[in-house]
Amino acid sequence: MRGNAAIHDLVAPGTLGAVLDLLAAEPGAWTPIAGGTEVMVAFAAGRLTAPKLVSLWGIPDLRAIEVAPQSVVIGAATTFLDLRRHALIAADLPLLAKAAGWIGSIANQGRATLGGNLVNGSPAADSSPALLAYDAEIEFISVRGRRRVPYSEFHTAYKRNCLAPDELLYAIHLPRRFARHNQYLRKVGTRRAMAIAKVALGAIALLENGRIREIRLGAASLAPYPMRLMQTEAALLGRSLTDDTIQSARRALLAEVKPIDDIRSTADYRRRVAANLLDEFLLQLRRVEAVP
Amino acid sequence: MRTSESAAPNNPWPAVRFVVNGEARIVSIPPMKRLLDVLREDLQLTGTKEGCGEGECGSCSVRLSGELVNSCLVPVLQADGAVIQTVEGLALNGKLHPLQEAFLQRGGAQCGICTPGMLMAAAHLLDHCPNPDLAQIREGIAGNLCRCTGFIRIFESVAAATSAQSAGSATTLTTEQSHHAR
Amino acid sequence: MSSPAPTRIVGAAVPRKEGVDKLLGRACYIDDMEREGMWHGATVRSGIPRGLIRSIAFDRSIDWSKFAIVTAADIPGDNCIQLIVADQPCLADGKVNHCEEAILLIAHPDKHKLREAVASVRVEYEPLPPVFSIEESERQDAIVWGTDNLIKTFLLEKGDVDSAWANAAHIVEGEFRTGAQEHLYIENQGVIAEYSKESGVTVWGSLQCPFYVFKALRGVFKLPDDKVRVIQTETGGAFGGKEDYPSTLACHAGLLAMKSGHPVKMVYDRMEDLAVTTKRHPSRVRHRTAVSSEGKLLAIQIDLATDGGAYATLSSTVLSRATLHSTGPYVCPNIRVRASSWATNYVPYGAFRGFGAPQAIFAMERHMDEIAAAIGIDPVELRRRNFLHVGDTNGTEQLMRDPVILDHLLDRALKESDYYAKRTKFARENSSNPVKRGMGLAAFYHGSGFTGSGELYLNSLGGVDVTLKGEVRVLVSNTEFGQGTNTILTQIAAEALGVEYSSVTMAPPDTGVVPNSGPTVASRTSMVVGRIIERACLQLLAMLREGAGLGAKFTHGEFIAACERYRAAHGEVVSLCRYEAPPGIVWDDQRYHGEAYGAYAWAVYVAQVAVDTVAYSTEVEDIWAVQEVGRVLHPVLAAGQVEGGIAQAVGYALYEKVVWENGRMANNQMTNYIMPTAEDVPPIHVFFEEIPFRYGGFGAKGIGELPHDGPAPAILNAIRDATGVAFNAIPLLPEDLYAGLAAAQPADEVAAR
Ligand SMILES: Cc1cc2nc3c(=O)[nH]c(=O)nc-3n(C[C@@H](O)[C@@H](O)[C@H](O)COP(=O)(O)OP(=O)(O)OC[C@H]3O[C@@H](n4cnc5c(N)ncnc54)[C@H](O)[C@@H]3O)c2cc1C
Ligand code: FES
Ligand code: FES
């Protein structure tokens, strides 16, 4: 243990309004801590520099799942266990439920929050490929009000995002319109549990008359931050799933991804496996199509 | 319920209140102090272990208001008002918990360092899923690393405890049965 | 199989001796302990792999008067950790030979002050070129150890290898590599030390071998035996990792205690433990084998090299065991094994479950499958044709006198795993499935106890006593760290004395209390120490019969009464025995010839794997472990040992890689050093055959190391079966599988599956 608790302050104002006031009073001075599964790891490793922290744990407005006819709104401090336990998420957004079950272990899932996962912005974050595939929107809040951005524009660079210093991530909005879509999510990790993704791919697609009418591909660990594979999507949109289409999509993916060598894997391996995952998804799609 | 205070009189830190193993406690300590350290250093509950300090090993698992947590990742302020159970609070009225009994009979503990956390994870699993199958047991303890057993006997112990729990058979823990090795 | 004599307690699944304490959370590990007025210690370590220390500066921003600081100059005795070769300093003096080598120690009452203080000590170096591989060490461009970088060599010869090649129908060659492996005991290393003029140095700690630590402290502090005391606390896993390293840590804490005048606790955190403590020796093994047209082994030539790291520590004895296990459980008339351990500038490699045997057996058993493929016969059949039997001799020309039931073990393993049916089925299904399945096996033996004359040199002393409170205590320096020492030895004592298991306890593992019954290593506790305890108990009974009129049959009360009569008449009720070698053990250390081990445990393991060609990952779907281990003293503990060892060996084969960056472990966190979790271990099917060994405690041989030998080759053989591609290095990570299976194909082509 390399951290020293005595040199950090932590407060728990208890309400969203009080937290926002604090952030507004001294923008950038306070670091939010939700489930703490990133912050406390940094603390123990002696890497936590933030002198003042404000707790988001136990603030009801941030930990809620609201279901409307067209969408699901998930509070930023909703834990992955909350997501797993929610019947509607499992039914309507199965990729998100699946990803929630991948986060560390049960003990982690009970603390780790969806908002924390996104703000932390690891390129390997497990929730990201699903959210990219589902075309999620992110809502921010501050004393100045609320605003929404597409999740695909949230990350701006390695561990950077478009949150302002006085803002909190407030909620994640997900449309409920994927019942007819073909969905795919696969994580290739270091092991079967407690694993960081070496590569992950989330995908949804809608076929119409044998052609791809809609497709979104979200990837982890293939770029400095979780990324939509736009070029690959473009290579597939409007096409029928011939061997040629699959081959050119594969090429587009290989041209588009920018994985790195690190202590967990190699760029070469990541690229190839990403392409294999794409194949696997497209072959699944083709098989579904073949069934009358 | 008894309340005990371990706060120093002129301590500048905020008071944090919680119930640990049925006992109300108040501590005045730095709010970022890890729950793990508070349990071990301030409350002398050393049954909870530190294996990694980064949420990876599960040796520090305790139950916090009904959820399983790694106490190394919880700043104590976030445990304000919580109900905490540690391994020391598992045996009840002088009886080994069915899980403890099963681990003892079936070799679920070897060196014992992962055991407190493992028991808490298993207890948590059984509360949420009284009759887990092997896949559920594996998932339930996947965050608790054991380097000694290869997990096989832990799976068996947990499975055995489910049947024991339903049969309500735990042996009484007496001093004779508590073998002090040294 | 012959059935063992009926026993009351031995062979029964009694509850683990210290089990209830562990389950209640009240077992006391080192970090659970405090001493009055205790300070905390930390270590300033080398930031470079090799070089001269030019200067050490203390940043003025810190008030150093509040700290205790220890350098090599403060060492009252020899600046050396006594083990086998006196080459490793307790604190670096003028030069460093690996990253993280300890240079300086500091202590303070507040542990939070230490980190900044460590960072405020600036060490300047003149770097020297480091050596980072066996190959670089062999080239001897830089001499980093001794005069030639060679820590140890062995030559083992049998028959005439050189003239065997000419008559061979086939000559098969191969090179095999194994990586470093981290023990990853869940309890990090730690000690508390106290020092006073009157009582000398006392150390409590998480450790395997109290008398190793004792010897190291005696040398560093230059103190007489009665001023050194080592007490093992409950130890949360060891696996060999707490065999030699605790000696260093104990000396460090002891020096700080002496300097500060306070008890000092040093407990590493995980990052420090991973970065600085020993790991399993990496190896490179080259095989050249002559085989007849009938598949008989005619000649085996092996060139075996290990990376020893920066200091000798246990490299010579690890190399010895590797040498002795390198030719496997096979008959071959002509053998030559050249073995060497090379120094490099890594943290010294040390003991780890199996102690060199897993490396050697990986190579041999992997190679056997390649031989089978090269000459076109079934790998099972190849092994069967060459198995040792009673009357044969192995590589050191040790005559197999005790029963050898390899054929039976093999048959059972094939049957339990349904080996042939599965192979056929998988061969049929694989072509149309992106997941390829395969079966692989490994046959091997593992020598129990110290090698050759080692047990004679150890000359272990152990026994039992009966205290005034009527407690029967086992007196040994052998320690419990999960494997079951406490349980097994008290079972043996209770059985031999005819008393209840519950009335026998272990004396505290305290060098001030117990005799030196040797280290707790090499699967020697049940077989060697168990036998000493058995004999000591029988001796005690004879003493009580002769000296206190104990009857042939007795109740517990009568036993205790006899002990009290004995005490009144003769003094203390204690019975100690020394090790006695089984007859006929003749070992020539020079020629590496003769009875290498008193007994061998034998095994055949089978692995079933599924290789996913999308992610290039391997899942072990099942493991069958069939072994003959002498008498099984405790069925639950024995199976637990095998299962735990197999899980560790699955990690060794497929997950666990130490990533080095310029001589430093780069993945020194649990999140990046990947051991199998509860979701990764395969179902493990354990089968024991029991042939009691006459000279082992109640017939026991060794068990604990065996399960680390077989899984890696069995798994890689199964991957060979599944994919048709031979992989000869472990750990075999998905990235490596990818390199072997697909890297050659252009990436933009859809993989043919
Ligand atoms: C053992 C272990 C295993 C893990 N395994 C996985 C895994 O398999 N896959 C995976 O993706 N992740 C994994 N993680 C990481 C995962 O737990 C975190 O990313 C988690 O989701 C972060 O949420 P949190 O609430 O704990 O974040 P915290 O640690 O509380 O915060 C993380 C960051 O987000 C900021 N923040 C949090 N909430 C908000 C908000 N509402 N508004 C603005 N800023 C905010 C904080 O200031 C901080 O910078 C693992 C972590 C651990 C310790
Ligand atoms: S110490 Fe908390 S998970 Fe390892
Ligand atoms: S029993 Fe030793 S780590 Fe689990």
C-alpha cells in the first residue's frame, strides 16, 4: 500500500445539488469518486495526486435506471451489478448486460459504476463496445444545466474526454429499438474472469432484403480510446454479405485500427484477432440471414 | 448492541459510524483510509487480509450492507452508516457457519490466507443464490484468488455447504474442536 | 496393488490441525502481528541491472534524524546471505548485479513516511553492460559472475552415447524452453525483527525454513547460536518462494531493529514482492535422441541450461534435480546430460515447486511426442515401449528395486480419460470446427526427498515430547504453509503412539524450541520427517514401557499417567530420532551416479484441450492425474495438493509470463501477472495408487511437487494433437499460438477454418 490517506480529503455531501455546487465553486479542484474501483487502485499504488475528492456514492439521482417507451436512461453511478440485475436491460440491451458481467468479479461489479468506467476512459473498458454499438448518448450535468453528446464523441484522446471541470457525467441514454437487430459482443481477455480486454468487438446490424441497412461496430483496445469502426461500417453498409464484402470489411478494419504492443499483448495479435472477430460476427449474420 | 469508540479526543477527522459484525462502531480517521486498514488497524479485525491492494485477489472481501466488496477499494467514508460483516462475524453463537464447516471437512482451506475473503464471497453467493450450480460457484468466487487449492475443493465445499445449510446442520464449535496448532 | 496395513488415523480425512483458526480468521499471519514500539522498514533498491555505485545522497528536504538508516557498513558480521555459495550480499556494497537489489535500509515509526524517504535517497551509478539471457551469458562477452558466468555444471553419463548414433534408425532433435514463473503466494513476504544486546536477534516471519534464516542471521550478525531465534508465523503460501528469500528479509529487518532500537516490521506490498523476490528458473533444454526402428530409445543426449539470475542462491541444487529428471521414467542404455546454470542480471531465480524437474520433464515429455511423430508411432506406444520396470536402471544407473507400475498408471489414465475414443472423435470433428480439440499425455517420475547424499548431510533430528499439561507435541522445524505438515505429522504421531489425533499438537516452529529436522522442501516432510517422527514415537513407547510400566494396551489416561511416572523418575518425556538412510543408498556426487533418490513417485497425466482459432486461445477442458505416491496419509490433503499443483502448472503452461523490461519485472501487479482464477481451472480428476514405501512415514513418498511436472507437457502435447503444430516453449500465450498458427498467413485473408 503506497497511498497515505492523511494527505487526501474526501467529502460526501450526499445530494447531487451539493456536489455540483462544490464543483462550481472550485472547478477542477474536486475529483469525483463513485465506486472507487479506479481511484482507490491509483491511491494504493501511490499514483493518486488529487488532494480533494467528492463522493458520488449513495446519491440516488445518479443511481437509477429509468425506462421510457423509446429509451432507457441509466444514471452514471449505476453499478454493473445493478445493470445485470435489471430484467429489461437483459432483454432489450443484452450486450450491455453481457459486458456488465465481465467487469472484474462480483465484488467489483457491486462497486464499479458505468459512469466511472466511461470517465476513466480506458481503451479496454468493457462497457464501451456495447455502448458504441447501441449508439448511446451521454448526458452531463452542472450548475449551468445539462447537455448531451453522442457517446462516440465522448472520448477525445487517451484517457481524455469532453467533460468540463465543473461537470459530472449524469446519465447514459440508450434507444430501445434493437429487437430485430443482430447483435454480437466478444471480449478476448487475458483469462476467463478478472480479465482486461486484449481486444473486444461489439456489433449490431440490421439486414433488409439481404443488404446491411444499419451497422455499428464498437471496439476496445484497438486505439488510444474505445472506438467506432467507421470505415469498416462504411465498407459494409448497403452491401450484401458476399465473401468479397467480408474480405473488404476485413481490410477496412485492418487499415482503421491502431493497436499497440504493451505488457498484455501485441499489436499484431490484436489486429488479427479483431479481424477474426469481425469475420465471426459477419458469418453469424450471414447464417441468420440464410434461415428463412 | 454495544457501541465502542476508538476516536482520539482531539482528532481532526470526521466521525464515521457503522455496524461491524453486529456491533455499532464509531471511528474518527482520515476519510480516504481504506476500509481494509480501518478493520485491521483501528478495529483489530485482522481476519480480513490484504493480498494485492488493487481489487484483484479478493483476500480483503467483506460484506457491506448486503453487497460483497473488496475492502481495499472502499474509502471508509463511503462505509458511513453501513452494516459490515467480516469473517469474524460468520460463525454464530459458537457454531461454525455451514461454509466454515464444509471448508474444514473438505479441504477448502490450505494456507488459509485467501480463506476469509473466500468465505465472504461464498456466503454472499449463497445468500443470493441458495443452490448454485458449478458455473455459478465459479463465478461467485472468481474474484478470490487461491494459489493453494486449485479451487476444486473450494467448489466442493461451497456445494456441500448448500446442502448443509438447507439441512441446518452445523456442529457446535467448542474449544476442544478448535485446534490450536501452536 | 498391495493394500496398506490398517490404521486408525493415518489415511483418514481428519480435520486440518490449524483449520478452525484459519476459518475463523484468527490464525495469526505476520502482518496481523504488532510488537510494542514497533517501527516499519523499507528498502532503497537498485534502479539499474548492473553497475558500480558511485554515490548515495540523502535529499535535504527530509529530516533524516528521525529515521534509522542501515548500509552495508552497519553489518556486524559478514555481508553475505549464507546459503550454498557465499556470493550474495545482504546489502549491495559498491556494486549492484540486478534491478531492485537492496542497497540501503530505512525505518521510521510511521510507515507513511517511508515512501517519500526512499524516493529521497539518490543513488548514482556507473552502469556496466548487463546480461539478459542464457545465450548472452554463454557468450561470456560480459562476465557477471565468477570467472565464466557459470554457477554450476553437471555431467551425467551412462553407457556410450557417441557410438550409438551410427546404429540408430532415427535421430530426433529438439529445443525446448520454459519461462520464469512467479510463486504468487497470496500472502506477501514479511517479517518482524527485534534486537537486544542480551537476547540477540529474534525474527518472526512468513517462511518455510526457520534454520535457513537462522544460519543467515548468525552470519550477518556474527552471533552465537543462543543469540539467534527464528519463529515462523502462520504462512500464507510459499511453494518454494519462502525457502531462501526470507533469509534476506530477516537480515534486513534485524539490522534495522539493531540500528533503531525498536522492533521493525517489514511486510512487502504486492508490487515489491513481485519485483524483488525469486522466481522459477527459466530453462533451455536441447535433446538429441537415437531411436531404433522398433521405437526403443538407444541414446539420449541432453544439453540443459538454466538462467540462474544474479546470484547462486539455490541454482546448483535446482540444476541437479533438473539433471536427474531430464531423461524421464524411461530405459535407455546410453545417456549423456550436460547441465549448466548461467548467471544473468535478473533477480536471482530460486526454489519453486518441483525444483527444476518441471523444466526438464517439460522438455522430455514434449520431445517424446515429437519422436513419436518423427518415427510414425503412437505417442502412448512409444512411452510404453521404453518405460522403466523393476530391475531396470535409470540415467544414474539406479536400480529400480521397488515396484514400478507405470504400465498400470498409463492404462488407468487412458481408460479414465477415454483417450483413444476422444482422439478419434476430435480428429473427425476438428476440420469443420474453428475450435480444435486434442488429447495429450505425459509420463514422469519425481524423486522424493533431498538428492543423493543430501539427506545424510542434513542429518535431521526430530521427535515428540509430552508436556506437563499432558500435551503430546511433535518437535520439528518443518513448517506448515498450506500443504498440511501440521496435520500429517500429528496424524503420524497419534497413529504411532496409539493416542487420539486431537491430543497431539505441533510444538511452535521456533528455533529456540524445536530441533533442526531440515527444511520444508523437496516433498521430504511426509516421507523423511514423517519416518523420523514415526520412529521417535515408537522409541517413546519403548521408553514408557521400560521406564514407566506402560502396558501393551492403554487408555489415554494410562498413557499420560505413564508419562508422569517417567518424568518423575527420569526427567523430561522426550524422544528424538535422527534420519537413517534406507539401506543400499550409494551416491557418487562426482560422477552423478547411483541412488539419486530414496524413492520415486510415478505418474501419468492426460490433458484435453480446445484451441480456439478465432482468438488463438487454449482452454484446458479436463485433466486426469493418475499417480503412485506410496501411502496416502490423508486423502483430502493429498488430492488438494495435486489439484493445487495442477492449477499452478496450468498457469505455468498457458498464462503466467514474467515480462521483463531492461531487467525489471514490468508486470509486477496481480492485474498483469495472470494466474488462473476459479473460472479458468479445468475439472481435475485425481487418482492415487498406493504402494507403501518401507522407509517413508507410514509408507509415504512425496506428493506435493509431482503435480507441477506433468500438466505443461501434457497440455502442449494436446495442443499438438489438436492443431498439428508443435509448440516447444512455455508459457504458450495466445500471442505465441497466433505466431505459430496464423502469423504466416496474410492478415487480410479470411482465416481458413
Ligand atoms: C479488480 C478490478 C477489475 C476490473 N475489471 C474490469 C474489467 O474487466 N473491465 C472493465 O472495463 N473495467 C474493469 N475494471 C475497472 C472498472 O471497475 C472501472 O472502470 C469502473 O467502472 C469505474 O467506476 P467507479 O465508479 O469505480 O470509478 P471511480 O474509481 O469512482 O472513478 C473513476 C474515474 O471516473 C471519475 N468519475 C466517476 N464517476 C463520475 C461521474 N459521474 N462524473 C464525472 N466523473 C466521474 C472519477 O473522478 C475517476 O476519475 C476493474 C477494476 C478493478 C479494480
Ligand atoms: S487486497 Fe483487496 S482485492 Fe486484493
Ligand atoms: S488456501 Fe492458500 S491461497 Fe487459498
